[in-house]
Amino acid sequence: MPRPVTLFTGQWADLPFEEMCRLASGWGYDGLEIACWGDHLDVERAANDDSYVQERLALLEKHGLKVWAISNHLNGQAVCDDPIDERHRGMVHPRVWGDGDPEGVRQRAAEEMKLTARAARNLGVDVVVGFTGSKIWKTVAMFPPVPESMIEDGYRDFADRWNPILDVFDEVGVKFAHEVHPSEIAYDYWTTVRTMEAIGHREAFGLNWDPSHFVWQDLDPVSFIWDFKDRIYHVDCKDAKKQVGNGRNGRMGSHLPWADPRRGWDFVSTGHGDVPWEACFRMLNTIGYDGPISVEWEDAGMDRLIGAPEALEFVRRMAFDPPSAAFDAAFSSGN
């Protein structure tokens, strides 16, 4: 059976949830990866109010859609971030921001992620996608010189804050899929290895594979799938285009806004960038990933009402099913 193709609603949170359902259904998507902001999903209500859950599910059913994952990137970011500042005030739920006291924001963000696990279970969803935040992202340039003890403290802080959250995920039978992404505790290959080590490789914590963040860091998104094959809990399709080579554009982005031509990279519509999509889908087949393929549509240079259906067409063409015999042989060999 073909894997379902869903649309992540995070870039559409300015629209009412029912309008989002109508659009996605009309384009032919199988379901939604529902963002926990805008009016799309309130995790406190979904965790505690069965009538609210049934109303959300009824809207999906009305439009012929299903949900396999929900996402709470914005509130998860505040669990470990340091500093907590005005950026977070505009991003987290008002009940998480509260009085803005940084440690209070972190603790309330952790409670929000526990609610997210319970909301997912009430919706019949097995995966929550999101960010973790990071106490040590601010040290990424490693200058001023950073002592190893400071880095160790960052991973310890992550484990101390996220293990209690993951306890709730275990309790309700839901898994967390961290999106490996700059500004997070795991943002590339080696930081992902170290993050897994920090929490003892517990199964509740896995990965949301999004290749766009690998491309602009010059990492191989294909080998990443293989190396973390037992932890790929969700897949987001988002593309990126490198714009380096003219001697001016750098990969750090130069504090310039998305789509500014002076940047060294940018997000583009799926199929228009530098992600080696065929190789990626072949590797997803090899590891036996059978979950949803979620389009995270983001392209400041294209109208989203054109780009989202175009992306669906591209993914349906690329997300071919594996030949079962070839998959069995490759995966069982362990090579």
C-alpha cells in the first residue's frame, strides 16, 4: 500500500483549520501533519476535552483526511533554550510565556510537551514531531573558546529536561520525533549521536528526517537515514537550494531574511533544490520506512496555493514502493 502523503500545517496556521482541511483535501493529500498553533490544535483542550478531540477528527473525516502525526516545534523549542527572550514571546503559547520569567517559560514549555503527548494519544496519533531547544547552540562558533565542561552541561541539561517529558510519552505509547535542525541540541550528524547518548538511546526519542537542513550544511541526507534507520519515526519533505560560489554568500545566512538573494542558501519548493530525492526515497525503502511522507511546503518565491499541489505531485511520483524481495535482502544483511 502506498505511504500516505500529508501536508504540514505549520506554514498555514494563519488559516482556520477547516479551511486548511478543505484546501488539502481538494489538492488530493491523504491527511495533515497538524501544527499545535494557530487554531489548528490546542493541546491542552485535546488532552482534556474529548468533545474537542471529536470535533477535530470530524473535520478531518468531513474532508476525507487522516492524521498520523502532530507537531509542536514552537513550544518544544523553549524547553532547553538559553536565552529565553522576545523571540520566544512571539512564538510559544501565551500560557507557556506567562510572566516571561525564563526558567518559568522552560518549565511550562515542558508541561506543554507532556500535554502534547496526551493530546496525540487522544487523537489516535503515535508520533509527535518537534524541536528540543538547546542551551549550547549559542556556542556553535566555539569562540570565545568553549570548555568541554560547558558542552557536557548542555547535553546534561537536555537529558534532565527531556527525560521527564519522555516518561509521559512512554506512559501513553507515543514517540517523539526530533527534527535535526540548526538551533537544536541535535543539528547535524555528530550532535545527533551525542544527543542519543545523552538520553541512553531510549526508544521514545527518535528523529524527524528533513533533508533540507542537511543540504545547506553539506551533510549527506541519504547516509543519515541508514545510520539512524531504527530512529526515523517521521519524514518531512522540504527542499533547500545552495546559493554559494560567488564569493559573497555564506551558509550562515548573514542575518538576512528568507529569499534574500544575498543569502548562501534558501528553502525552495520540493523538487526545485539540491536534495537528492530519488536516492533518499530509495534509502527510505531500504530501511522499511512505511510512515507518512509529509510535505513541509516553504518557498518565499512561489505562491503556496500553486506550490503545495505541485509538491504533492512530485512526492507521489518519487515515493515509489520498494520491491519486497530486494528490501528484505538488503535490510536483513545489515550492510
